[in-house]
Amino acid sequence: MAIGQFPKSPNKVHPTIPSAVGSRNSLVQEGRDKVEEAKLILEETTDKVLNHIESKLPEEVLTKLDVMGGLKEKLYKYINQNYVNMFNRYTVTMEDEFIKKVRDFVDREESKCLNRYTPKEITEMLDKIGGADKFHTGEIEKSIVNMYGHLQGHIQRGVNDLEVETNAILRQKTDVGAFVRGENAYSILKCVFKDNSLRKKHVYDVKLSINILDSELISPMYHYQVTLETLLKETIQKHIQELIDHQVQELNDELVDQGKRDLSASEVMFEKIKKIESFTDDEKEDEKSKRYTILAKKFLDKIEGLRAEIDLEERDPLNIRDNIKYIIDEENIRNRGYNTCVNSITSILDTSKLGYQVCDNMKNARICHIREYEENDPLELPDERYSMRLAYYDQNQLREEKKEYDKQMRAFSIAIQEVWDIVHAHYESKKRFRSLKDLDDLAGRLMSKEWKNEKRARESDPDHVLWNEIGEMYNENTFVEKNNRTYEDRIRNLKGKIKYLREILQKMHEFQNPIERVILDERLNFLELKFNEFTYLVNPHHIQPGLVLDIDITTIKRKQYMLKGMANVLNEFLYGVSKGFADAAFATYSRRRSTVRADIDQSFGEVPQQEEFYDGFYKGETGAEEIKGSVDLKPSKSSGKKKSSGLKEL
């Protein structure tokens, strides 16, 4: 193909000239009728969607849908606006960009006079002189790959928008599933839809928290203050695990090649455990220990306690300590994971047309606040808005967060109990002398003194079962609840107490408002507001170490613009930074026996029968050698009494 067949790109904007900026026509149409192609796609897609709707919806609903014009015409316009425009934009861009890349490549090669026939010997000589990194077309290939990657991303975003819109139309409801699709639903930590306190009828307030564990992050994340020794040890550990995986895989392949069964999942796990001693041990002080095979002990001792910075007084560029830090900093292991997440969320927000006026990126704390508006007062903000908080938590942070959360819960319990006592004291003070108002009055009049003394003794007993008029008892002393505080029973009990106290005040005063009732009502309103805000937050007892994304969204119920936009942002963000949940039982892949066959080589010799392998393995009659890597899973016979594990409650 001559170079002249590739028309040069006109440096102008025109809607119809091929290859011009903004053109709807491609250079390589070759007489194709785009109108007929688009019409075919439109009609076929419309018929499919229409048939699906007609088969799913009842007849009475279909008749109502056709009142304001035909349903087919509406679907035709809807698909035309979304699918066909997106498809045309993709084909024109892809074809034009690809042919430009090819044309530029041919021009450059022509100018180098390298498009002539090159003997094989010269090619081999060039390869030996420069290697694959000198004489190659890597940059052209990277450009084409990047081009296809960006185009695929735009198409995926358009398809996601179309899918979300279609699901919303068909379901006509809003729920948690509108945010995160099924494959990422496990990452939801908390999602709450509630009516806005200022506009309950028209506006939603949505709280969404997502927890991505350390093991699920594509790029590992570390705190800024983590020591250099920790970074090196974790890097060495990852290398050791890769070596162990490689050895176990070789063992499994060897078994399959011998016609024996694969290692099961449990056998693979135990084989990995057995091979750990080949790479490391627990002798920390011995310089000849296996743990120092990859990196000598003297290097680890040099960087002990070294963090992100070195004081200027101690800095010496010729020290071993400083040079090891320089090498690690060049790799950017410490900041890579966090910076990747921040770049990902901000770029996705930009491309999704969800702008933000505030980005408070506290890098050293590994926290990033992003808000659409700088103002914080809900009275001044519009009804369509969002704010998010991206933070990384390690085990130490979560331990302190749990302590503070427990203190705050105890403080609310004490404050509500104080109001409980005051309201009951107020209730008792308003009784008339010798009047009968409740069960306590009747018991005081009828029961004997001994019965009253027994009742006081029972209530003063520390093992006495706590009970009050709410009738709900705590379940906080179980083993699971002690180690994972949910506070479900206590939250329900405290909210029930506030409701019960309101009923007492209403029963006492009805529609009158003396000063005592006003004071108590104000205190109850304040406690209820603050307690609801506190329970609206994420309980740190439920968070696991990793990345936490907190999003607060306010959206109009009939519009839901922010809701739909944030759904696309979340799914794209999770896809970009998280490997996702992987069940080892489903993720494990090994070759099947049926794919390992001697007759694949098409030899004319005798073919061994598969039955021989089965008989030799299961019956042990052929004298085949013992399977390598098999593990004895029988419990060992140990005499004497077993030690208590301390987990009796489980």
C-alpha cells in the first residue's frame, strides 16, 4: 500500500469532511451507509427492549404506558440519544486515530529507509548489539494500547450510565443497590437512606461508607510514619510468598504430569506452610539465619527505627542508613498506594461532571476531604450536594477510635439516665397525698413492710437482672459482643427511654406547658438530636484495617441527579483501586487430567491407558511411588489432658 493512499489530516474543524476535527465521518468508511447501519441497530435494540418490557409487565400497566404516545417511539428516541451516538463517536474516533498512527509509523520508517527487505542475519545482529530494549516499536504499540484503553474506558462509562438509567426506569425505586452493584456489595460498611430534616417530603439524606481491606487494595497502602524496616520486611515477605507459590505450583504440575490427582485446596495450604522453613525462621540474633538470606542482618540493623524523615543534624549522604532510605524513597513504596487512590477518585469525579470546590488532602494523616461546596451550613446549601472523606486506618488507629466510641456511648447512657431519674422525680413530686396513680402507689398501700424490704434487697444485689419500663434487656456480655461492640441493644433501649419519657410528660401535663415540662422537653430534644447524629456515624468496631470512604449525599427525591452520578463514580473507583473479594475455592485453577494426554503428540507408539493411572493411584497395585506433597490430616494421638484454649464461650 502506497503512502499516498493515506490522506493527510486537514487542520480545520468540519462536521462531514473525514478526519477533520469534530467530523462524524471516518476515513475508512469504504462506501458503507452509516444511516442504514444506525437504523438497523436502533430498530433491533428497540424491538428487543420492547419485547422484554411487554413480557415482564402486566397488560394493565402496558395500556397506561401507551397513554401519552407510543412506548416504542419513546424507547426509539431514548436509545438513539444514548447508544447510537456513543457507538458512532467510538467508531469515528477509533478508526481515525488508528489510521493516523499507522500513517505516521509508515512515514517515519520510510524516512529511515528501513521499509526495504531486511535479511534475517542483519535483524539478528541488531538484536544482539542493542537488545530488545533498543530496536523495537514499543512506543507505537504503547500509543495504540493507550488509545484503545481510553476508548474502552469512555465506552464502559457510557454503558454504565445507560445501565443505571435503564435499571432506574424499570425498578422505579431507590435503594442501596442503586449505588454499588452485586460484585462490590460486600464492601458496603453502612448505607442509610433517610428524609432530610429540613425538607422531609422532597429531599433524601444518604450516608454511605465503604471499607476496602488491605488485602484487597491493588497498590498496598502505608501510613506516612511507618518505619523503613517494616517496608523492607513486607517487601521481602511478598517475595518469599511468591517463591513458595511457584514451588507449590511446580509440585502440582509434576503430579499432573505423572497422571496423579491435583493437590486439593487444603493440601496446597499445608504444602505452603511446610515450605516456609526453607526461606525463613525465628532466629533474629543469628546473622547466618535463613531470614537474612535475601537481606543481611547488618542492613536491617542499620535502619532500625528509621521513619520518613532524618534530622538534618544526623543526615550523612555517605552513610549506609541514608543510602538505603534513598533507594526505598525512590521506589515510592510509602506514598504510592494513597496517592493512587486520591488521583483515582479526583479524576473520576472530574470526568463524571461532579465538580468539587474543596479538596483538603492531609497527606501525612492519610485523610482526604472532598466537598462540592465550601459552605457547611445546611440552610445555605442546595438540595443536590455531596461530601466525602477518604481515610486509611491501621490497627492502632482503630483501637483508639473504638475506645473513644465506647466513651461517647457511655456518656450518652449516663446523660439519658439522668433525665430518666429527673422525670421520675418530677412525676413523684406532682402526686397528691395518698393518691393512687400507678402500681407503686398501690403496692405501698397494700403490701407489707417485709415485702418492701425484700424488694429493696433484690434491687441492691449486683447480680440483679436489670429491667425497666422499656422491657428490653442488654445482650452485651457474650463473647462476640465483648470483642465486636455493635451496641444494638443499648441504642434501641436508649431511644425507647426517650420515647417513654415523652409519653410520661404528655400523660402528666397533656396540653399544658409549665416551666418544668419546657425544661425537660428541651433537654430531651437536644439529647435525641445528638444521639441520632452519633448513631448515624460508622461504628469503628465494624471497620477493618484498610481504606474507608465516607460519602454524605443530599439529593432531590424526584430528580436523584447526585445519586445516579455517585453510583458511577463508586463503581469505577472500586474497579480501579480494589482487587475485589476472591474466594480461594473458586479462584484456584489447575490443569485437569483430561487436558494431559499422551496422544496429543500424535505418536504411533503404544498409548498408556488412563485406567492404569487410576488403579495405580487408588488401589496401590502398580507399585507407583508415593505422591509427593500429600499431607496426613489425621489428628495426632496425644496422651494427657488438652489445654484450655480460653474460648469456652464459643
